[in-house]
Amino acid sequence: MNKPMVSVIIPTYNCADYIAQTLEGILNQTFQDFELIVVDDGSTDRTQDIVARNSPRVRLIVQQNSGVCVARNRGISEAKGRFICLIDHDDYWFSDKLARQVEAMEKYPESGVIYTDFTLWFPKDGHFPEPHTLHKAIPGDQIDPDYSGWIYHQLLLDCWVLTSTAMFRAEVFKNCGGFDETLPYSEDWELWLRICRKYPFTKLTYASTLYRQHPHQGNRKVRDVDYRTRLLTQARKQWGLCSQDSRCVPTTVFKKKLAAYHADFGLYHLKAGHRTTATQSLIKAWLTNPLHLKYPCYLAAGWVGWKPKW
């Protein structure tokens, strides 16, 4: 297939436990006009062997370990499709995902991104349930109007777009750039904010993707930098609080959310025993939202040795 309709890209690193099931969900799609590119980011386990023997349709690209952003960008640069999908190496697509999104791309030509809801995939008794037991069929392509169109104002509150659920027009990356390779976290959110300043998004309400939950996920790591609050503060400074269609986030709502992120970062560090970093973040949370009295309580409790148990 020299010119497939869709390019599917999987960045992977040491995912021997899950990569075969991720590939299975893609290869079993009812829509088959796609190329499948796997960019292995220097795995040291059996990931490359599993990918190589899975299907002749898979194009495996191997690179030195450089991070997920570099791997994603490499895949995007190699893609030939009109539309591009990215899926994390441990997630799973239901079989109608591509078909429904391609149909929506044709139906909503003004949208640069079509994305969907997702289902959290938790283990039960040490094993993940079979995907078919979690599939909830929803007929048609019902749209969520609150999270469709110009959604910059919504993305100032949370990263609503799960990477594995999205389909992009290829020109979106040419016009907006790729993932920021200097970011180890919130790199997807940063890119969505750039894209949503130039393109409307459309959200389909059905869940196309199982989002696997396990202890080794990147969002469970305690990091030295609070990338979320830095990203949102920069976005507000650059673009304000309003989308192009004049839908806005009230300043008070934005500040409350920003304070909550400061507090989350502080509590994670408090649990890890990093009291100085925790104190700094909790003070920022309190200064950003002075009426939320839990923040000074967390500060006081932290200084006498309390740690969160979650």
C-alpha cells in the first residue's frame, strides 16, 4: 500500500507484556486501508521479536532510546496516509475504531482532529479482562458538543484528548509541528493546545479505546518539574482564556484548577518524602486559591510528618 488512507503509529519501549494485544486490536479493524508503523525506542526485552513475527503488515523501525516524543515524531515523518493515528503500546482499539473515525473525517472536513471517549482498563485478580467484555456499542456518531469545535478553553482545564483515541489529518502536523522532544511529560497536552489554536476538534461520544492502567505508566512517576502548571501558565500568557468562538474559562475556574494541580504535585512529593518541593507547591496552591483551606492544612500536616496514603 503506497498511499494508505490511514497511518497507524505505535511508539514502544519494553512492552513485551502488552504489545501483541495492542497489535491484535489494530490488525482486526473492520477498516483495513491502513499502514502500521511500530517505532521501537531501543527496547531491551522481547518487544522487537514479538512485533517482528506478529504480522507482515507491520513496519518495524528501531532507534536508540530517545524518548516517546522522538519515537512518535519519527513515525509521523514516515507516515504516508491522509489520516494519522497514534496508539500507545499498551492500549487497545475496538474493531470499529478506524471505520467510524474515517467516516467522521469525511463528514466533518473542517475538523483537524477526530477523537473519542475511552474506557479505563483495570486488572482484575491479576489479569486484564478480555477486551470484548468491555465493549459498549453505541450506534451512530453522536457528537459531544461541549468538547467539539474550538476547544482551547476546555483544554485549559484538563487534557481531555487521550492520544490513543485521536485521528489527525496529516497536514495538522505539517502546520502545527510535532511533539516537543524536550518534554518528558504533558507533551501530548502541549501539542493539543497548539493544534486547537488552528483547527477545530470533534469528539465522538462512544469509547473506541481501552486505556490500560498499570503501575509502570508515565503519569504515575514523581517528577522534579510540575509540567502541567507550567504548561497552563504559559498557555494563558500566550493565548488568554478564550477559544476562537468566544467560549471562555472564567478566571476563577482557571485559578482553582491551577491550584488543584499545584496541590496534586505537592502531595505526590509529600508522599515521596520530598518535603521542600511539596511545601513550595502547596504554598503556590494556597496563593492561587486562598479560599481553599485544605491547602494550608496539608502544609501544616506535612511539616509534622503526615504523608498521603493514596
